[in-house]
Amino acid sequence: MSSRTFQNVVSQMKDSTERAIGVIDSEGTVIACNELSCIGEHWPAVVEAVNGGEGGVIRHEGYTFKALQGWGSQFDYAAFARGEDAEARTVCCMAAVAFNGAKTYYEEKHDKATFVKNIISDNILLGDIYVRAKELHFQSEAPRAAFLVRQVETSEPALIDVVQSLFPDKQADFVLSVSESDVAVIKQVTETTESRELLKIARQIEETVTNELHIRVVIGIGTIVGHIRELARAYKEAQVAIDVGKVFDTEKSVINYENLGIGRLIYQLPTTLCEMFLQEVFKKNPIDALDQETLFTINKFFENNLNVSETARKLFVHRNTLVYRLEKIKKLTGLDLREFDDAITFKVALMVKKYLLSRGIKS
């Protein structure tokens, strides 16, 4: 934050009051003041008093102070006015409003985190990305990965602080609050970083959040991109990973976009097309004609790569019993799951059915 920004505000206010007004930083150094001789003075005893005031107005050694808005529990900057009377309080509070406005404008214009947030939110034009990156000395071409951490049935505000603690390098990695329940992480990686390493990072985030906040989260992972203009796509992939995982991989808490497979394609289909597909596949009987035991058998058969003997062993039934069940399924649906093409059709149909149910459509 440039002290010149605060000094410009002070200069505009100097004719409005005879009081000494200004700003101190987190170390108690006066960085702006309408009495120029005060700039550079160090008031270390004030720091503890302002931090103890928890953002309220405090009086200390002949001055009135009020911390400016910040991200952490410790203040970054505080406005002050000479005096401890009611007028000093009023002047200090009004100065704090003006300084907060200047601070917010400066951060929006010069802060890298705000720049990254605007990119992933599509709040900046493509041409402006290059201009802003140059102004901020932001490294445009570097491999980066996007993670989306979403709280399940909670909205714990401390989530961003916990996740931030895992990524201390604020020049390379960015932890951003995007909603009450979502925190985005844009992490710079190496050229050789692989998917399993991203999974490891996501697992670490999940474990830390669970241990410290005792809340459940799901984490979506986008693909690694090489340029900042592609960050919005990577972030959207992380969003899609969570949305698709909520339908097809309900037991998973970490979902990688690259591993979504056919589920991602189904998720993008119109529901009317999905309903038509089910009607064409199950001409003899609707899929709802299959009971839960039969569906369990089918899923086990798929899990064991269409191997009859292995599936029978896992189900603790005789091989002939399983063959009988498969014949029964063939008679009901017209699909022989022992045939690869029919098995693929049935597998896709099950996923389409699950997708429609997630949309509240019982077809």
C-alpha cells in the first residue's frame, strides 16, 4: 500500500480541521499526516492498544485512533486525530472513512489477488488482462492449478484463514473467498507437476480443514494451465468437477476434472435428450422395473470388469446363480451385460438415470 495514497487524502482534508490527522502502519510508524514533521515518527506503544481495540475507537497518549478495514485480526493501518475529546473522535472516524475508501480503491487497482479474482470471475476483458498484468508485474506465463474448496452444509467464515495458512507465498499462490461457502485456490506449480501431486495438495487442504474446523468440504481440481488468460477456464473446470461429482461420485470428497470421464459429457446434455435415450434403450421395460438387488448385482458386475466368476465370488453366490440373474436382466431389458456393447449401453443408461434424478426428473 502506497503512503502517497493516504497523504493525498490528508492533503484534501487539511483545510477542514485544525487537528493533526494521519495514518500509522502496523508497526506504529506515521506514514501520512497533515503535519509533515510527524511523518516517520515511531509510536510502538500504540500498536498493542489499537489491536486491543478490535476495530473500535481508542484513546492513547493524547490521540484518538481507529483501525482501518483489513483481512486479519491484527490491524494493517489506523487513522488518528490529535486529542481525546469528542471532536477528536468525530474527526478520527470521518478520516477513517476517507482512508478506507482510498485503501479499497488502491487495492482494487493494484492488488494481485483482486486481479486474479477478476480473471476467474470473468470480470475483466481479455485485452485488459495483459495491461493489468504488466502494471502489476504479474508473471503471465507460468503453470498454475485451480482448486475450489466448497463447504458442505456450512458457511464457516474461518475457512479462508485456514486454507491461507497452507499457502504462505502470497506472490505466487492466491487464496480467494468467492462466496459464503466457497474458497478458490490458484496455485503456481512446476512444469513437471502431475495430477497425483494436485490430488495430494487437495487432500492436505481437506485434512487441515477437517482437523481445525471440524467441517466437511468437497474439493474440485481443474486442469493445469500455462497462462493467466486460461485461469477462468481452470476455475470453471474445478466448479464442474464438484457439480458432476455430486451426481456420479457422491462418496468422493476430492474430484479431479480430468477423471470425470463420461459423466462430464452426460452432465452437459439436455434433459430431454437424456429422457429420449432411456426410452430408446429400455423399449421392453423401463429401468425402474429393476429392483435394488438386481441393480446391486449389475453394479458389482461392472466393478469386476464383466468377469462372471469374480463377481459371483464377491457376491458370495454360485456362478450359475449369477448367470441366471444376468439372463433375467436380458429378458427384462433386452441387453446382455456379458456382451461389451450392451454393457456399455447399460452403464451409460444408469448414469443418465442418475443425472435425471439429480435434476428432479423421474423418467
